[in-house]
Amino acid sequence: MIEFQYKREKENILISLKTDSTQIGTFHRIATIIYALKMDILSGELSTVIEKGREFTIDSFILQADGGDTTQAAFKLGMMMDSLFSKNTKFEEILEKLQIQEPAIATFFRETPEFIFSDLPERNETCLYLESSAGRGLLYYVSRILMQNQINIRSATIETDFETGRAKDSFYLTDASGKIFASSDLADKIRREILAPIQSNSR
């Protein structure tokens, strides 16, 4: 089930979606489609809510489309979202058709990035604050590593500071068992994997 809406605002696209797909990797799927269609997430809010005993993911984003054809880009996005959350379609099949080129990771980390993990016991969530150079594909890249480590994104706030050109994103997370993990080896592992490309280049 998915409810998808979009509208144009000047040169950008505002989208909102609601789905009952709340498993680990849901945001990565969304970020992958947005990246593959050559769009960039400028800002957004992700949340998980419970309605009548069921969990739903409710997300809203402001997107920037390459080439300026926002109407066509938004239409393609809506079509892809329907396929993405169809029970008859496998994500792996979508990836094969898209033939995604990996982003240039070094462009995200031109300046020293910040990765701060902190536990929020009152929410039973771990906050990951990420600040780095902004660029198309950053959220696709980061969300993939979180998914591979079985991290569930419960909510998030995505921001781009246009004066500094930096992304300032906060993710509220739990591990595969629903626990906080900022002080565990898992947080260090995620940090190492995200920074691995620039660490290997600096050797």
C-alpha cells in the first residue's frame, strides 16, 4: 500500500508518501529511486506512526531535479514508487533495470565530515547526526550502509545549508533487535564503512 502525492514549487518538487512498509531498508529503497532518477533530496522529514494498531511510514521531501523538467521527473517518480512497493515486484529486479552508477563518494567528504552517535534512552533510539558536503547520492550511499547493518530508521530530519553547501541530517535509529547502540561496536563499524572510501584514498 502506498499513497503518493507531489506538486511543483518553483524549481523543486515537493513529495509526500505514506506506506505500510516499515521494514529495515524502506528509506534506502526510496533514496535509491530518487537517486536513479537524477534527483537530489534537499530536505525532508521521515516518521513512523501507528494508526489503529498498524505501523506506517510517512515521509515528505523537497527534491531538486537535474535538467529542470520537474513535471516529468515527478511523474516518473510516482510510477517507480508504485512499482517499488508492489508486492509483485522485487527490489533487486528494479535495481537491475535502473543500472545505477555509484556516486562519487569523495565529493561528499571534501571537508571533514561529522558522524556523531548518541543514545536517547527516553526515546529508545540512537541519533546519528551526519554533517558533510551535500551532493546527489549521499543519502542513497548512507542509507545503504545502514540497511546492510540491519539498522532501522525510525525517523529523520534532512537539511541542506545552502550558504555552506553542507548536509546536516539527523537519523533516529534502532538496531535489528530494536535497541540503542551508540556505545557499541556497531556504531564504530558503521562509521568505518561510511568513511572507508576516503580513508583508503588517504593512505
